[in-house]
Amino acid sequence: MAGGVFGVDVKMLESDHAGFSKIADYLRRESGINLTLSAKNQTLLASRLSKIMPGLGMQTYAELHLALLSGRRDIRDIFISAITTNTTHFFRERQHFDILRKLLAELQIKPEKKKTRELRVWCAACSSGEEAYSLAMTIRSVIQPADNWTIKILATDIDTEIMKKAARGVYPLESIDSVPENMRSAYFERGRGDSSDFVRVRHSLRELITFAPFNLMSPSYPFQFKFDFIFCRNVMIYFDKPEIQQTIRKMETCLRPGGHLFLGHSETIVGATPGLKSCAAAVYERISTLRKGEAA
């Protein structure tokens, strides 16, 4: 292994309180994930980082922290990938997709949308891609290619490694059990031979989605266009209240008036902004007009 390091003393990492605090502080600033000092979190951090540190030629939190502060992008990406939890599946929290289908039908008949025939969706924290593809399938169940709409789905995540998997669109065959049968045949193709236990999302669906790295802790969200829908589900459960409020305010500015924000069912925007109103469980509509100086 790199640097001649053959292993890491996990117990030593678990007992390094000062090192834990420095690593946790970096993680919070970089990703918004808040790991407080506790026996559970010390074990969690030590377990995950001990898997990557030997390959980086490191044995201590001090060495890792110094490398992270040096600004090396490769180490930062490996670190983020090791820490973040990527738990998702197709049509997770299915009722949200039922709501989206209804909102899409309503959106189609709005005068301004009938004129532009353009739909923009942001799937924030897309993980391995199942949510982004679920969004694309839902949209296509309402807006057909023959309708001649421009559909653009932006799928982002802080973990660049998991996004590579998302962009490939290859999944184990059993993972699409939650996908309706008609969508399975329309949007997935099964592999052959040694790949027969896998499926790939068809090009007709993949071409609707752009995968790109993005950090929700960025000071601002400088997107050129406003979104009709933003899905940011089960991400902010790891954030402190100030980070939650700041993230919600920034997302509000990315929505067009009348656009909708979808959060995870265990998340809330209480006190974050008066510009969003609840219209269903964990679904919020932007009711405010554009702020002074805010691009349309």
C-alpha cells in the first residue's frame, strides 16, 4: 500500500478526540454534515476512514486533516465519498411522485408554460441516480416526446464517485422491482451473458439528465435558470438548523414563483423562509415574487 502503511489502528482513531473534532469540523464546513463528539460517531468515523487512510499512506487524523487543508481535490473527494451515506432506490417515498405527476399536469396548461414548453428540474443530492431517473420516468409519463417540450433535469451531488455510477445508469436487475412494469420495459434494457443480472437505463431517458458536482454548502447557487421543481430529500437531516435555514433560503431563490420544493418526510422548513408555503407532506410552493435584483 502507498507509503508503506499496512493498516490503521482503529482504536487509536476512536480515542483521538482532538483529531475527531478537527475532521468533523472540516466535514461540516465542506458538506453540512454535523458529526457531534459521541462514542457512536467516533466509531462511525474511525470505521469509515480506516478503510481509505492506508491507501493514502496515512495512519492518523492529524495526517488526514493536514492533507485535506492542503486543498488536494483527490483526497477531498475520497474523504467525502467515504463519509457520505448513499441510501436510495427507485421511486423512494412514492407519494411524492404521485404529487409530481399531478403538478405536471397542472403546469402543462399554464399559459406561460404552454408558450415556452420548457421544464427544468433540479435533483439535489442525487446519489447513485435512482431518484433522477425516477423523476425522468414520472415526467415522461405526463409529458410525451410528441408534446415537443424541452425537458432538462440537473442531477447533482457532492460525491463525485457516486455520480459516475449515476451517469452510467447501470443497476442490479433486482433494483428495478419497485419500478412499474410498463416503465421497466420502456426505459431499461437488460444486459447479456455475464451482464444478464444487470440493467441499463435507456438513452432516451439518460439524455434528459445532466449530472454535475455541486456542494449545497456553496455560498450561493448561481444557476442561470429558475427551476420548476427541486427535489432535495433526506439530505438536511444531517445539517444543523442554521445550515438547514440557509440551504432552504438559497433553494427558494432557485425556484420560479409557483415552483415546488420537495423535501424528505422527516425534514421541515419551519422558520426558514416566508416565501414558501406547504401544499402537501414535505412539499412546498414558492409564493413570493422575485426579489429585488434576482434574475428571472
